Amino acid sequence: MDSRDTPALALENITVTFAARDAKDTRYTAVQDATLLVAPGEFVSVVGPTGCGKSTLLNIAVGLLEPSAGTVKVFGEPLAGLNRNAGYLFQTEALMPWRTALDNVTVGLEFRGVTREESVIRAEDWLARVGLAGHGHRYPHQLSGGMRKRVALAQTLILDPQIILMDEPFSALDIQTRQMMENELLELWSANRKSVVFITHDLEEAISLSDRVVVLSAGPGTRPIGEFTIDLPRPRDVAEIRLTPRFIELHTKIWRAMKDEVLKGYARTRIQ
Amino acid sequence: MREQESSKGLWSKIRPQQGNLRLWQVGMLAAFFAIWHVLTVPGLMPPVYFDDANKAAFFFGEPLKVLGRVWDWFYLGAIYEHLWVTLWETFLAFVIGTVSGLVIGLWLALNPVASALCDPYIKALNSMPRVILAPIFSVWFGLDIASKVALGVTLVFFIVFFNVYQGVREVSPTVLANARILGASQRQLLRHVYVPSAMSWVFASLHNSVGLAFVGAVVGEYLGSSRGVGYLILQAEGTFDINTVFAGILVLTAFALVLDYIVGLAEKRLMVWQPRQGETERI
Ligand SMILES: Nc1ncnc2c1ncn2[C@@H]1O[C@H](COP(=O)(O)OP(=O)(O)OP(=O)(O)O)[C@@H](O)[C@H]1O
Ligand SMILES: [Mg+2]
């Protein structure tokens, strides 16, 4: 097989069933028979209602969780243990609070045995790229939420992973900062094309960033229910592209597919 | 009317507030000594409670004599040898207790089987009144400093141990997972995630553990020794020299405060990464 046809990341027929710790018979199947293929260099967004299993899918892809059924392949190889080709931007706080911003960025290089001088030079460069030059000496609690996200971004990208998994990285940011970061992300990505899986529940964000948008159904038993190729031209400006007719057309089409699922998900959480 | 107002104005100026807090604290101490003095100096108070004029002084000491004794100790230098021994014991107990608590705490916290196995014994050792071990330690380690250090170590060890144990279990699973994905080996996880997280709990308990190391040293001396401030107190008690007993207590208290202050300084330096309340600067 031509190596260019091999997906960078292939989640095939994944099922994830959580067993409650105290009562083994109460099971919850978060994801059922989900398949997701990501080509090398492709930017895929995954949208879905809250609690549907998006983070669960990423945890599977990075190897933190093992699927109850199905296989994960990375560049054609079945995944065993942690995914060494992936970088993961967590939905929640993941910086080490006892390290400064700079030391948080260098930590991955440190683990790989890169010398201190070299990793500091590279980390300074990355801090500058995410707009945090001169903030390296600060501890996470001294940074704003948006700054912490950017440190986390630099921390992940400095290792130059082949696959980048991002779990709602910008959802805590205000709309202006968010659009700025989205543009920065697109710029970084176009300079060095990696496979990206970008989780969000914001459809506009998904469309403006991606090559492809995958819509997940509401849980339980989540699986993709629609895939939409985004044929908007690149390079894009995320703020401007939202105003183009093609964007609105795509948005309407995908939203129609999503709406029922969102209502279903909402109704379910309300009943609980 | 006007007078009342002006006296009110005066009070609002001198009442305890941010600026003059230290002054008030010193004043309270002075008042305490003054009352102590008035109540105990022979012949000053009418014999309401004690029939003999000297009895109050016998039971409660006399502050002037107590302070005189403290002065003599430091001026003539008799105390330094004893103080040095007590502080050295405190230091050794603190270091040994902390290091062993850290190592064993980490080891047990990262070994679920071992910790499940040892759990009831650790609980038992911790709830045992460990001061009672002092006589046994005297038999095992002799009357020199080793037995006092051993007592201090048993006190410090458990504080540090439980804090480390807690610290390891409280490591954020996300931070841990993130470090693993960033490529940390098992050893690197220990060094860069578990230990720093545990250390924050250990530092949080520094005040307690230094205090207890001090307690271990003094109680050990008190129960049998030939040197140390606890020994001075014991000796004075043997001759009913209540003033010297109080002088010893005074010296111990002062040094406990000094140790606490040093710990505070160390804490400030080591815990820079922890958020503190209200870190803004007034301009
Ligand atoms: N360890 C677990 N044990 C049991 N149930 C779990 C566990 N982790 C997740 N779940 C359940 O699986 C479902 C999916 O969770 P997940 O975190 O993947 O949602 P999500 O799509 O990322 O939601 P959000 O958009 O709010 O982040 C939820 O209903 C959650 O309650
Ligand atoms: Mg999530």
C-alpha cells in the first residue's frame, strides 16, 4: 500500500464501556462502534454535544484509555501503550504548577535528554511564537487562563509530534483572544503540516479551522453521524471567513445534521 | 461633651491597628510580667489566698528573678552548651525524620500492595502515644543525644510520611497523564511529578515537624540526660528552684519562635510556585 494512503491515525470500530467502580453491573457505553480516520497533514474537527464522548475518543487515540472493542492504528501500526507520535492538549489544566512557564515548555525535551542550554533556546523561541516572550519566568498560577493554554500549546508543539490532539483548547477564552489564537494555530499548522484532531463544541470554530468536520451523535453509544469536507480556500482568517456565503452554507448544512443530536443530548442531561 | 470627643479621638489614634500592632504586643507582654510581678513579690499583696507571704513566689516564681536567671545564663555563658545540644538534637531529628518519611512515604504510596499490607500497622504506630517510647530509647541508645534524636524522629517521621502519602495521591491525574505523554519514564515521573507534588505537602507541614522535633529533643532530655535545656529544667525542678524552671521554659519558647520564623523564611523561598492569597502590591 502507498504510505500516503495510510491514515496517520485510524480509530476503527471503537467501543468504550465504562463500568462504575462501586456497582459493576451499572455500565455506561460512551462510544459505540465509532470509526475515525485522519490522513497525514489533515486538520479534522470533531463536534458533538456535551458529554457525548469526545474527550473519551481522544484518550483512546493517545493511549490513556484502552477501547473495550476495536483497534487504534498509528501510521498503520496497532497502538500498544501510549501513542508516542501524538501530542495532546488536555481540556483541563495539565501544566506542572511547580515549574515556570519556560520550564513547562522545556520539560518534554528534558525527558528526551536534550541539554539544558539547547532546550531553553528552543523553548524561548516557542514561547515567543505563542506570544509569551518575556513571561517564561512566571509560574502557572501567575498566568491568565489563556496564557496557560498557550504555554500548554508550546509545551506540546515543541516536541514536533506527527499527530496533534486538541481537546477544546480555546473554549475558555473570550472571542477576540480565541480568534487570535485560532489564526496563530492555523499559521503554525500551515508552516508545518501535521495531522490534527481538534475537539470543539463550537461549530463555527470547527468549520473555520478544518479540512473536515466530523459530527458525533449524542451519548450514550456515540458514533460519527456525519462527515463534511470543508472546501474553503486557505490561508484563512477565521474572523473574515465566517462572513463568506460558502461558510454560511456549510454551517447551515452541518447545523441541520447536528441539531437533533444536540437536543437529544440536552434532554438526556436534564433527565439525569 | 468636647472632652469625651477628644478622648475618643485619642483612643482612635492609639487603639490596636496595623501600624502599632508590635507596640501593643510588646505592651501586652510587659503587662503580663507586671501582673505576674505584683501578684508574686513577697509582702505586696494582702494574704487573701496564701497565708504565707512567700508562698506565691514559691509556686509561681518571681519574674525579676526569672529574667535575672536568663540574663545570667546568656551573660555568663552557662546556657550555650545546653542550648547547642538541644538545637543539634532538634536539627538531627528533623532531618532524619523528614528524609525517612519522604522515602518511605513515596515508596509506600507508589506500591499499592505494600501500602495495603502495611496499612493497619501504620495506623497503629501513628495512634500510639509515641512519647512513651522515650524510656525505651534511653535503654537502647543510652543517655546521650541519640535517644533524644530517636524520639524526635518518631514524632517527625509520621507527619512527613502522611503528608507525602497524601501528596502522591493528590497528584492531578491530568498532570500525570500529560507528563507521561510528554515522554516521562517511570523514574522521571517520580522525580518531576511525584516528588514535587509530595514536597509541597511536606513544606506545608514544616512548621509542625520542626516544632515536634524540638518537643522530642526537650522531652527526651527531661526524661533523662546530662545536657540540654530539658536537663536544666529537670535539675531545677529537683531542687524546687521554680525560677530556673520558668527561665528554662522562657528560653525554650523564645527558641521555638525563632525556629518557626526560620521555617517561615524557608517556606517562602521554596514555595514560590504556590498561589498565595492577595499577591497584589499596594502602590
Ligand atoms: N472514567 C469514567 N467512568 C465512567 N463514565 C465516564 C468516565 N469518563 C467519561 N465518562 C462518561 O462518558 C461520557 C463521555 O465523556 P467525555 O468526557 O468523553 O465527554 P465530552 O464529549 O468530552 O464532553 P464535554 O464536551 O463536556 O467535554 C460522559 O457521559 C461521562 O459521564
Ligand atoms: Mg471533553
